[in-house]
Amino acid sequence: MARLVDRRMGVFLAALFVLTVALPVASSAAAGELVPAYLVSLVGKYLCYALLAVALDLGWGFCGILSLGHGAFFALGGYAMGMYLMRQIGPRGVYGDPVLPDFMVFLNWQELPWFWLGFDRFWFAALMVMAVPGLLAFVFGWFAFRSRVSGVYLSIITQAMTYALMLAFFRNEMGFGGNNGLTDFKDILGLDLTAASTRTGLFVASAVALAAGLLVARWITASRLGRVLVAIRDAEERARFLGYRVEHYKLFVFTVSAVMAGVAGALYVPQVGIINPGEFSPANSIEIVIWVALGGRGTLVGAALGAMLVALAKTLLTGWLPELWLFALGGLFVLVTLWLPRGVLGALEDGLAQLRPARTGAREEVRA
Amino acid sequence: MKIVLALPLRPFPAALLTALVLMLPALMLPSAGRAAGFEELVARLPEGSYSDRAEVIEAIARTGDPRAAEVLGALLEGSLHVRKADGRVVIIEKTDAGTVAFDALTGEALGAVAGRSTEKIKVNNRLRGMLRSAIGALSLMSPDRETRLMAAQSVFASGDPANIEALDAALSAESDREVATALAEARAVAILNTDAPVEEKRAAVAILRARGDAAAQAALAPHASDPAIGNEVTAALAEIERVRQMWGVAQNVWYGLSLGSVLMLAAIGLAITFGVMGVINMAHGELVMLGAYTTFAVQEAIRGAAPWLFDWSLLIAAPLAVLVAGGVGIAIERGIVRHLYGRPLETLLATWGVSLILQQAVRTIFGPNNREVGNPSWMSGSLEIGQMTVTWSRLWILIFALCVFAALLLVLRRSFFGLQMRAVTQNRPMAAEMGIDTGRIDALTFGLGAGIAGLAGVALSQIDNVSPNLGQSYIVDSFMVVVFGGAGNLWGAFAGAFGLGIVNKFLEPWTGAVLGKILVLVFIILFIQKRPRGLFALRGRAVEA
Amino acid sequence: MDRRSFLKTGAAASAMLAAPALVRAQGAGPIKVGVLHSLSGTMAISETTLKDVMLMLIEEQNRNGGLLGRELQPVVVDPASDWPLFAEKARELIEKDQVAAVFGCWTSVSRKSVLPVFKELNNLLFYPVQYEGEESERNVFYTGAAPNQQAIPAVDYLMSEDGGSVERWVLAGTDYVYPRTTNKILEAYLKSKGVAAEDIMINYTPFGHSDWQTIVSDIKAFGSAGKKTAVVSTINGDANVPFYKELANQGISAEDIPVVAFSVGEEELAGLDTSPLVGHLAAWNYFMSVDTPENADFIAKWHAFIGDESRVTNDPMEAHYIGFNMWVKAVEKAGTTDPDAVIDAIIGVSVPNLTGGCSTMMPNHHITKPVLVGEIQEDGQFDVVWETPGLVVGDAWSDYLPDSAKLIADWRAPMSCGNFNVELGRCGGGA
Amino acid sequence: MSGSLLYLSGVGKSFDGFRAIDNLSLVVFPGELRAVIGPNGAGKTTMMDIITGKTRPDEGEVFWKESVDLTRADEVETARLGIGRKFQKPSVIESLTVAENLELALKGPRGVAARLFGRRGETEAREIARLLALVRLEEARDAPAGSLSHGQKQWLEIGMLLAQDPELLLVDEPAAGMTDAETMRTAELLREIAGRHAVVVVEHDMEFVRALGCKVTVLHQGRVLAEGSLEHVSANPEVIEVYLGR
């Protein structure tokens, strides 16, 4: 039985901790704003992506479920949080309507749709952030896994799922603000969203959530259940003939992973200030897969790393050489799949492993 | 004088009334005076507002001057200009030498004109309608059958009672049955707009009821409340509506087929790469896009070099598109996919990367805007089958799609390449044993899929945007089709495409386009539960992912 | 994107890199101007041109001695048609690059996404696209048309005798906020003009809808009721080409059923063979065909800059032209680029537009514009067939929506409020 | 048939026209060792698929201990009933260690929660050690299964089968790709196992079958051609015809 926190995890968590402490301090007025304040929210956003990547890796890296629709769970979590934030605006909307969000007012809706009820309470929203994606994943998975839809077919229908949701949320009748989505948030838990302190709070929350996500994922994969998952990933038939109800295991992992994605989305929305159906677009979901592949499938930490690397590259390139951004991203996908089958982290550790005589690095790779 | 008598009795634009009153002196005088009136009127065309121009046009039509048709025609086509220098009204003609002007009245050649020295006499929709009806009335007697038919139709559209006697004259002279019917229908519409005796109107209603299409409906509808003939009209309308309902179903089926053909074109290439090779080619959409841009390039070249070739542009573009897309496809296979066999998910990622690169490449080369791809004459317009409109472009695309499908079946079933391909699909090592160069076959297969994507692009360029985003908008649908139909089976793709197309089109009227699409997706998801390998599942090792 | 402007962007970008990230106060040195338009992704199709226009305008301004004796320096970033990225990039422009003002955004959602950033960091956004209205923010200047500067006049024209005295209306749009709102407003307006409910058909389609067969034939059927029918199209960019192709192929001519569009300009037509579309209309505040010296000059400069005679100009480009000149004038007036000063100075600033008049920045941060209705010609240009006698003032809050009719916007002291509720007599909402 | 562990009667199955199994009947008693031989396409693998619930027969009955209808069970249920299967192609979980592979197979709770919270106990550790010794993989204990030789993988899989402690083992061509020594060793192993478990071995290799020295069933075109001792069946003219025929 592997330790819960192996070296790889330890290093990453330590680094994450340092970052979490250092960044807010450095950006604070006290430290004379060594780094621009906007970095806090920016990195906070990266952390949410990282958590999302970890969620996907849990399913894909350890159970072979390649979901091309994980963006959907992320977005649903985001919408749940967004609805809470909309309700928080209260009478401060441009029309000063005490209850209805602005977009409902000028499309003259008369009253709040039933599914918006309760979102004025944080605990309820927080619950929904996990329940909605979890439930969707459970129902979807229950159908799909029971009838043994797997591999590419599963991937394609997950894509169909997120695509359908995107179209649905674009419809204004749905009552989620259509293409404009939910925006113009004011505050969360009574704290002003634009305040530096709130930003820092959200940033730290994201970091904690990421750490927690990593540990949970690690705990699952390192447990005896983790071994069953690997068995399912590598030899599904075998696992069945050993008497394991493969669909139950897949369902479990898929649901957990969806809940994680939901949490990531919920933390993401207040930091970027908008949630819109674009988050459901199949392209986004595919990008998530890229993060994981880049970082190293089945390594959790690698997934988080990959997400942050790509996000960083996006931030930089779209600033420096806008026209080249897609070339770079596209090239990245190709190169990684061709020459880094085990991702950046894998390559890194192979490098280290060669330096050190002990094969532990490789061993854990194998186990993970 | 019939006109003048009829005048106050008709619901008639005030402008026209004044125009006619204004024309009275001219009408009194013999032909010379008319001619003068004509010239004076033409000279007045450039002046004033559109309403003023309307009056003048009506007046010109009234003169019945032989030159009227030509002048009004020029005005309609926007080739009637006024010379800024001396306000002379001229007809502009664009020749290879440059633009030359002719006097609108005398037809005297005035030589070449510089771009800004003349100004176009503008018309708007209302005037265009007016002009068509006027020209129609004037050309009802034209020797050319087509012209007469067109004329009759435009007179029908105008429903202007002023044309009645012109129509009567034409009818008495007309020999061709089709034209005669058209004339009769036009007359019927006009009659309804007069206060002709009830029997006459009843007859008119009957004629229109017999015609029984949207136009007839439009012509009848306003008279539903007419106390005299209201019942006949409502009955006729109901009848027409009933017939159109029936045709509506046929129309929907056609729309479904047409949509299906587009889906199939987009998906069939995928059915090969994904189905037969088990390779998920996310760049498929971009290969389609390449095909479309090839068409654009070809047309550009033709516009520049040999405009007379334009109608052939698609036929020229098709093989080129196959080469371009196929070539890129083979490059992708050799460069990337080859290294990833047996790792379908990695292939998915790599090809997605390729798709991004291709997109941005096109954006950098051709710019991000839509590009114009024209329809050749034989692909524009539509033909009416009963109450059903079948647009040529979509009809050809359907035919084209079926041909591609048939050709593909032939290649796979009959050709040696097809044989080798199936051999490799079924059992790679065995095929290798038998001395088949599996690598080459893979490359060719992939190239084939890509080439067909290119063909799809040629077709799609006729009905959709040609922009860097073209591919993206089809990739998801294509995958749905392949998965729904069952990978590895062309018939699957066939059934999948047309099935989804028709379902979609029958849903659309009920649910609206957006919800319809969503329902189709949900349906696919549920369907896959029942048949995890699609409609026509292929047994065997081929598609194990 | 052609090489020329590509190099420019490169230059701009590298310049931006060179600039240290932590410059605080705006001392001497160049004044930075942010350009926030998508250069990749689905919106690049429309926005890339606007980026080029901004580069052109800035280049020209520098040739004329810059601003306040300082050089203007464009900072181009690519929000890649990704809405959250818009917010991130806006923040980057303002905090990292310390730009004095930002010109950008196309879709409403991108504007909504950056809005909080501009409010929080108190900077200026010039938004050049026609939009649904229902907004007036202290930090945003809306140089595009509000519904009353496009939709309503167009409908008036169609109802007039010249327009064909239309009695029956199809409101077709892509299913997002701009069409929804515009159609709500139009519906209310039409009804106020005594149009019966059964004479109005409303239809929505998804983004990038490409199969228009059913809808076009529905329109055809709707139009065969004997009353003159017109289509008011708020269909979004990409879906237009297949829509018009279907119209043409099903033989719906402008004389039978004219289509007036609010999102179709010269750029969109560039992707089409317009000969079957002659007579269909568009309502804008600018057409490339407008025959004025300013316009001729602008087009000449544009062609020279982009190095391609075939490139067209369109309404949002003019909006940027107006917006940029207003900003320049306001900065000169205020003698500083400080946002607060500019916000105070810019109201009432009046600059020539390209249609021969002068546009003025109104207290509600919308501008005055003429409204032109044009008919499509064979050459892909529009012939202006009608225009408003005078300039129309952009109305932030529509009078045809019950809840927004109560609101007015005036950013001058003492009111300085974007949504003053005249019924309650107080500045409603949080803004 | 009374006391039977596995009972097939009149079973038939065809794949788009091709008759893979045709009126097949077979009875296996507890603790019995049985070899099934037959040319390619004789339906050996399909038979195993039917027994383990991977494939549903078109007709006929399949009973487990005279009571459980196996035609209604799926792989997981049959596995839990106590039917273990070893595939022709050794299928071990390559990225797990040998020990982990065995641990996966060990008899015990198969539920999600149990696996998630469960820990490896003393008895299990001992059991694993015993199995490692039995299949002679002690020194490979912590090596990833992927690094084993073909023969070792075969044994590991047999080990995993034993770990399940099933009442019936279905073993598909265990000797494939083994050295003679290994082959003999495997035969020996299977004979040891038999008695406590019923074992059905499918094999081509006549040497191996002889080494098993047990009752032999000859399948041909999905039917039982002959049954009895190896000597008896190999004397059967039909069998000779079939084997020489190919």
C-alpha cells in the first residue's frame, strides 16, 4: 500500500503552499505590490483549471474513462455558483428589481423560475455546486456504463452531452441568461468581490480545494479500490472475470470526478466574474484532456501541472503573438502526444530516474 | 378613355392618379405629342424623391412608347445614369474596353465615360416592383415566349387593374397554352382588384383556386372579406391550404433528405478513417474546410483568367479538392497518426492539434473573413414540383452525395485497393504476411477519407460560409452520424445521416431549430445505450477502441 | 490577416513586452492604447478588421504629432473569442500595461465580461458595435447603435410608402440577447403602431445555424397571406451567408419579401454573391457607399494601410473612427489621459463622422448618429434609399420595455447615474 | 444429471449464420479434471464464453450445480458463483505488481465501499505468499506484471485463478508459448489443483493433454465428436479423420 503523500505529491503540495502564501503577500500593498494584484485572480483561475484537470485525470488516467464532456460538469458547478452570486445582487441590479436578475427583467419575466429558488442561500448553492454535476454524471454514467458503452463511443457521447447542454443554455427560455450568461456579480457571502481581500480569499480557497482534490484523488487511487480501477483501465474483461462489477466502479469514479469538476467551476466563476454557455463548448472539454495529456496521464500532480502550464502559455502567447497562439497550442498537442506519451512529468521523472540508480520513480509511475 | 373612367372607382395610389391626370393632355394629342411627353418624362426621371420617380415611371408606361420598355429596363438594371455635366439621361454599358454611354432616347453612342462623370438613377424595391409590372405590361406581346411568360408573371405579381386591357389584348393573340394560363391568372388577379361584376370575379376566383399556390393564396386573401364573393374566396383559400398541407409533408421529407445528404458528405470520410481504421480524426472538419477553400481559389483563378469557365468551376475544383485534402490527409497520417495506431485517444488529441493549426493557417493565408464562392448558373435558383420548392443547389448536392457514396462502395467492394484495405482492417498481421504493404494501405485509406472530406467541402461551399470556422461547425455532427450509424460501416453512415436529417427536419417545425437539435443529440445518447456500437455494428476487431 | 498588419501587431506586441510591467505613474513616454479584439476563434471573422482599423488610426494620429506631444502606442492582445479571457486581458491591459483607454469587444457577452474590470480599475472602454442597449456605464462609451438608432427607424421606413407599406412582420434572429431584446422592443413598437399579434412571427435559431430550408419556407408561407410582408433579421454574422443563399435559391426577391438586417454589413456581404439579393436592406449608421469627402479619404487611407484595394469598410469601423477621435479630443480638452478627467471632458465632444455630419457624445455615453437604410446592390455595396432627417440620439434605455422606460442615464454631475429611476426619483440599482 | 457441477445440454449458438456451437452437451463433476480438444473453430472458446455468461446461447440449457441457470448470469455473477477463467492470451494487469495482481484476485468482498476502505489483512498476505510459492514467482513479487516472461504471465494468471478459489477453472490453452519444461510443470500444477477444484482445460498440444492424463472431450464444428480417455478418443476414426483432415 502506497503512502498517501508520495514524493511527487509532497513536492507539489509544498510548492502550492509556498505559492499560496507568497503571492498574496507579494501583491499586497504592504509589500509595495512587488507583483501586480491581478496575478492573484489569474493564478487563482489557473488553480481552478488544475483542479478540473485532476478531476479528469482521476477518471481517464486511472479508469480509462475519457470524458470529452467534463467542461459540462465544470460549467454546471459554475452556474450553480453564478446563480447564488446573481441572487446576492438583490435590488442592486440596474432595474432595481429586488428579486429578478436584470436579464429576466428586460425580457420581462414575471417571477423567478422554480429552479432559481433557494439559490439566495449559500449553503444551498454550495450543495448544488456538487449535487448537480454529481447527479448528471451519475445518471449519465449509470446508463452508459451499464450498457457497456466504452472507449471512443463513450467519449463521443460525452461530447454530445456537453454540446446539447451548450445549445440548451444558449436558449434564453432556459432562464440562465442565454449567451450573455450570468455576470455583473457584486459580492459573495457579503464580501465585495472586487476587494483585494476577497480575491485573496478566493485564491486561497482555490489552492485549498486543489490540494484537497489531489489528496482525495490520491487516496482513492492508492486504496485497494485504486488497483481495481487500474485493472479496469488495463484489462476490463479480466476485472469482470475476477468478479468486479466494472460499471459500479466506473460510476463511482465518474461521479466523484464530476463533483470535483463542479467545485472547480464554482471557484472559477467568482474569480473571472462571468459564466456563459461557451464553457460547455466541446472545444473547451477537449482542451482539458490536453492539459492532462501534457502533464502526464495518470499522475494527478502532472495533470494539475499541465493545466497550469497551458493556461500560462495561453496568457503569455495571446499577449505576445496573438496570431501564433493557435499554432502554438496545436503544435503542443501534436508534440506531446508524439514525443511525450507520459507527459511532461513523466519525462521529467524519467530524467531523474536515470540520474538515480533506484527505480522508485518509475515504480510509482507504474503504480499510480 | 376606359382608363380614366375606371380611375376613381379603383383603390389606387394617389400618386398614380395625379400622374394620370397629369398625363391627360398627352393622351389627347396624337403620337407626336406622346413622344414629346415621353422624352420630357425620361428627362424628369433623375429628379425628385422616389415617389416623384414612381409617378414618372407610371406615366412613361402609359405612353406606350416603343422605347419605354428599354428605358425602364435599363432603369431596373441600374444602367440608366444621368450625366453630371449636362443632366442628359444615358444608358451605361460595361464593355471590356470600359464603360460606354448611349443616349437613352436616341440611342446615339456617346463614347466612353469616366467612373464618376455619370450618376446612377437609383430605384428601390417599390420602384423595382412597379418597373417589372410596367415592363411586363409593355412586353406582353413580345415575340419571345419566355419574355411573354415572365411578363405575365410580373403582371400577376403587380395585380394592377390598369393592365387589364393589355392582358385582354395579349390573351386574344396568345397561342401558347402555358403563357395563356399565366395571362388568364394575371387577369384574374387584376379583375379582383376592380369592381367587375360578381360572375366575372367568381370566374377569377376559380382560376386562382385552380392555380392553388402561395401566390394565388396571397392574391385571394385580401378579398376574403368581400361581401359579394367572400364565401368563394374562403372556400378557395381553404382548398389551397389543404393541398399545401399535403405538399408540406413532402417538402419536409425533401428537406430531411437534403440535410441528410449534407451530413452524409461531411461524415462519410470520417466513417472511413474512424470506422474502418479506428482513427479519430478531429481534423476532419478542417479537411472539409480545405476543400471549400480550394473551390474558392479555383473560382478566383477563373474569375481572373477565364470567366466563361465559371459554370465548370465546381467540376474543376472537385478533383483538386480531393488532391489537396487527400494530400494533407496523407501527410497527417504519415507524420502523426502512423505513430499512434492502437492509441485512438492519443490520435484524437494529436489530430485536434492539427485542426487548430490548419484553422489558423487558413486564417493567416486567406484572412478571417468569409470568402465568396458563387453558385454556377446550373446550381442557383429552384424548381417547383407541384407546391414544393426544390432548390437546384441542394438537389445537386444530394445527387453528388449519392454518387460519392456509390463510388466509395465500389472502391471498397470491388477494387483491389479496397480488398487490401479490408484485409488490413480485418487482420493486420495476416495481411502483412501476405505481403501487403500495410503502411501504404493505411496512408491511402486515410488519404481517401480526407479526399472525400475535400469533396464535401466543395459541396458545402455552395450552401454555407467559407470561413476558417467552417470545419468546426460540422465536426460534432459528423461524429454523431458515424457513431449513430455504427462505425466501420458505410451503410451505417448512410442510414445515420439520412435518419438524423429527416428526424431533425420533422422535429424543427414543432420544437424550433434549437430544441430540435438538442432532442436529436439526446436521442443519440439514449440510442447508444441500446446499441453501444451503433445502428450497423461491425463485428470483429476493426473498431475496438 | 495579411503580412503587413501582422508585422505591425508583432511590433506592437514586442513594444509592449519591452515596457516594464511595473511602471506606475504615467510620466512622459508613450501613451498606451489597448486594443481588445479577438484575433482567433469564432469572432476573429469580425473583430480582426477592427484591430487593424485601430492600428491605422493610431498610426495616423502619431504621424500628426501624437497626443499631448506624446506618442501613442497600441497594445494588441488576443482574447481569442473566449469570454473569461476578455476579462483577464482587460485586466492585463489596464494593470500591467497601464493603457489610457481600451478600444474593443464585439459581442455583448464580451462587453459584459469586461465591464466589472473597467468599473473596478476605472478605465475607459470604447465599444464600437450595435447592441441591445439596456446599459449605460460610467466607464464605457457606446459608439455603436442602440436599438433606437437602427431597428426602429428601419421599421419606420418599411412601414412608409417608399418602403412598401409593410403590414406583416417576421422577426428572425439568432437566439441570444441582442436579437431577443431588439425583437421585444420591435414587437412592442409594432403593436403600438397597431400591428396585430397574428401579423408578427418571431423565430430564433442557434448560433451558426446553417440549414435554413424550413425557416425560409415558413417565411414564404407567412408572406403569402396577402399583406405586404417583411423580415427583420437580427441573425448573427456567421449564419447569414447560408440564410441569404437559401433566400436567393428559394427565389424570395426583395420585391416580394424584403429582408432588413441589422448585423449584415459590407464585410458579411463580401462572402456572398449578392446579385440575387439586390434590394434586401440593411440599417446602419454608415455605409461604405456614402459619398462624402471624409468617407472617400477614410477608404483611401484604409486601402493604403491594409494594402488591399478589395477590402471593404463597415459601420463598426466608423464607430471606432468616431470613438477614437472623440477620445483624442477629450484628452486634449482635459489635458490629461486620466480617466476621470476624460469622462468629464468627453461629454458634449463632437467630431465629424464619415456620413457628412458631426456625432456628439451624449451624457448617457451613447452618441448621436444618422440612421441610413441601404439596399444591397450587385457589387456587394449598399445604396442608401432612406435616411433620418437629422441625427438620432442613442437611447440607453428603451421606451418600449416596461421596466426600462422608467430609467434614464446622465453621467454629468450632479446626477452622474447610469440608471436613474424617474418614478422613484433615485439612482436605482448598484451601478 | 445428479451431482453435476456444470451441466450443458443441447446448447446452440450461431453468429450471423455461422454455427459456432451446435447441440453441445457436456457434464463436469466436482473436482474433475477434463481436457477439451478440437481443431480451430471447433467452438471451444465460444463454449467457455457461454459457460461464463459472456455470450448468451440461442438454445439449450446450462446449469450450475443443477440449480443455477447460467444462461441468465453475466461474467461477474458466474465469477462470483465460483467459475474462474483463464484466457488464451494471458491477461494480467501489466502495470500492477505480481503481488497486487494476486491480491486483486483474492476471494473477498468485491464492493466499491469495501475496496475503498478495506486494508490488506494478515491472512491475505499469507495467502498471497502461498500462491507466489505455488506459481514460483516469489522473487518477482514486486515486479510489474508487464515485465514477466510469457510463461510466467501464464502462471501468474493461473495463480490469480486459484486466488479466486473457484469450484471450476476454465483454462484456455495454458501451455501456449511455453517451453517443454514449463509445459510439464503446468500440467503437474493443474493435476495438483484438480480434486479440490474442477478443471476444464482447452488445449491443442497432445503432449500436454497426455500429461494431464484425464478424460478427454473432442469438439468438432460445435458438437461433441467423442469423449473418453485419450487412447479411446484417438482410436476413434472420426477424430482421426478430423485431425488428419486439416
